[in-house]
Amino acid sequence: MANIYSSLKHYLKTFAQRKNPHFEIELVCYRAPAGRPGSFVAQRSIEVKPLVFFKPSILVGILVSCLFLGTTRDALSDDFASVGLYQSFDELVTWAHAFETTNSDLVNLVEFGRSYQDRPLLALQISVQPGINDPTKPEFLFTAGLHAREVIGSQAAFQLAEHLVDGYRNGDPATMDSLAEREVWIVPNLNPDGRIRVEEGYSRQRKTMELFPGQNPNNYTRGVDLNRNFPHRWDQALSTVTDETYRGPSVLSTPEASSLWSILQDNDYFNDLWAAIDIHSGAETILAPWTSPTEFRDYPLPPEDRAKFDFLADTMSQLTGLSTDRLSYDSYGVLADSLYETFGAYAFVEEIFTGPWYYPYDYFKYFNPINQFGIDESVNDAIASAMFLISDDAFLIAIPEPSSLVILSLMGFLFILRLLEPGKDQGMSRAEARRRRG
Ligand SMILES: [Zn+2]
């Protein structure tokens, strides 16, 4: 079936390009879920009408072909299985155990909880003292897979683990230094249930697989958005159960989020979370708190935190080519914001890839590269950012204090703002955050 589709696509491309060498065509056949007939869409990359080149008879031909070919959307568009370049969750689990066994001097594998459908939630501790929480060493956390369909993130996370161990074995001085002085924690997939659904061909799944009244068990409405289930301003996140950003019935309601939160507060594992990156896709940007543009504007961070965040984000941006542009929408209950608020960690959201976005939405291709070159590029971005964040260059370099004049004027400005808008005081210093942690 896929071959017939490819031939048709090839024919149409050749036909279109003969007419105009700059013309790009993307043909998508699919069957709508409610049994609507198959349909097609022709996309173009330049400002010409997409269908003007086709005679009516050819259009009818395409339509009939699509009706015939459009048995399932998944067979005809890209999905986890058809792309075939990504490690599955089961393979990830097998890999993680083998990785620990062969590298027991550097790697400690911890199952810190079980998902809603009882799959393992795994974390890899990578340091020269695996299995030990040395209270003199700060921790660095890399998480991925909170959103099920963003498969590239988990790929980046497990390759980061391999990169660290390879670097150490090969005697790379920076890696050896980082692993000797710091403890790196990698959670390669926090949403295994949603991930399995994506692997089964439903590329739209973002949330967990827990089912709430009002949600359709068979589509994207099902579940909780893990990246809205964390404590920071959770009450302002969306409570609509059918929305893709549903926050859940209560803060940390999901076993996935609450298990992660528990291990972060467990002194057997963590004592000083210094920095973190939560890896996503669907944009190409590095975001420091606060992730919501409204909150970012209205509740500025203390200047010393802002300066350090900016330095780290700008450097990671230069290393990767990812921007530091804010997203256009507000989001609350976000993991990175919560890590900063609760632990005082320099925590980032890193969006490492985005693909084309057009109707009918091809979710897999939008959130994930579908060729090895694209995968390598995105994975390398995630690795470059992580290697910088755990390095002396990030950890040891002091950011120059803003001059006292700047601080005085800023304080005066903030004071006036506070007089005007009482109650808006969410900015918190790292010291305050640590005190609150208790
Ligand atoms: Zn995401």
C-alpha cells in the first residue's frame, strides 16, 4: 500500500516540478476517524495556487486514488513504525539495564515509580560514585518524553547518557571533570504509557493514558498533560479535561509527576539540584523561567538569577542555533518552572525540533525528524546544551553583579510597581527557594 502511495506521490511531484521547478507537493491521504471518505491535500512551498497545474480529470484521478488508498492514515503518513529510526520504549528499558550492567562503575539505574498502566519510570544516575548521593556534589537533571508524541526527546536523552560514558572512557577532560565533581541524572521517558500509544500508530497522543469522565478513550483527549501537573502555579493551568493541556484533577495527581517529585526530594538521591533541562519538541527554542510570556513579563526574576539564566540560555543558544524566543502561549504547572521555584534550580525547557505544520496535521513529522540526519542534528543540539550545562564553564563562572546604581533604580521601580499592583510578588531568589524547601 505504501509503495502505491509513494509511486503516486512521485508521479505528482515530477508532474508538478515539470510545470514549475520551485513547486513542492506534499500529498497526504487519510481516512477520517468517523468514517468520512479519504481526502487529500496538496501543499506548496511558494505562493502559487497548489492545484492550478492539474486538469480536472487529474484531480478526479487523485481523489479516486486517495479514496482507494486511504485505508488508514497511519499507513500513508509517517508514524513511529514507518519511520523506523527510533528506539521503542521496550528497547529503551532493555538498553538501560544493559547499559548499567556494562558500566556499573559509572551508571546506576533507578526505577523511581510506575506509570498509570504500570510501566517502569526509570532514571539513570551517571557519576563516578553511582548509587551514592554525595552531599558535596550538586545534581543535574535531564528529563524527556513528558509529551508522548515528542519521541525525539527520549532519543536525545538516552544518547546523552551514552555520550557521557563514552566521553569518560575516551578520557575527555571536560567529561571526566564534570562526572567527578557533579552527579548527572537522566530520566529518558516520563510518559511510557502515552509513548506506547504513539508506537502503536496514534501519533497525536501528548498526554498520559489515565482516563477521566468526559474524555474519549480512543483519541487525544485522553489523559493528563504531565507538563501541567507540577506545582508552579498549577491552579492557573487549564482544567478542561478534553484539552490537550489538561492539568489533572490535582497538583501532582499523576503517578508519573508525583514519582519524579518524590525522588527529587529524597535525600538518598538528591540534595542540591543545580540545573535541569526538560527536553521537548514542536519549536526550536530554549526557555528559562518563567515559561509563560505573561508571567515572564509581570513577575521578573531577581536580577542575579535573571543574569545567570540569560548567560546559560544565550550560551546554549550559540552552541545549538536554537533561539531563546518566548512561546506565544502561557503555560502553568510546568516542570522547569517548578524546579526553579521549589529547588532553586537553573531549569530550562529545551525544544529541539519542529517540523512542517499543515492540515491535515501530520503529528509525527511535526514533532520528530523522520530521517537520520535530522535525528542526529537534534540529538547533537540536546547533547551540546547538556554538556555545557554540566561543565565548569556553566557551574563556576560568576555572573558580574549588576552595578549598585542599576540595582537601586530597579528596586525603586519594583517598589512603585508593587504599590500599584499589590499581591504580585512571585519572584523568588534561589536562597528563598532553598529556605522554602526546608
Ligand atoms: Zn512538549
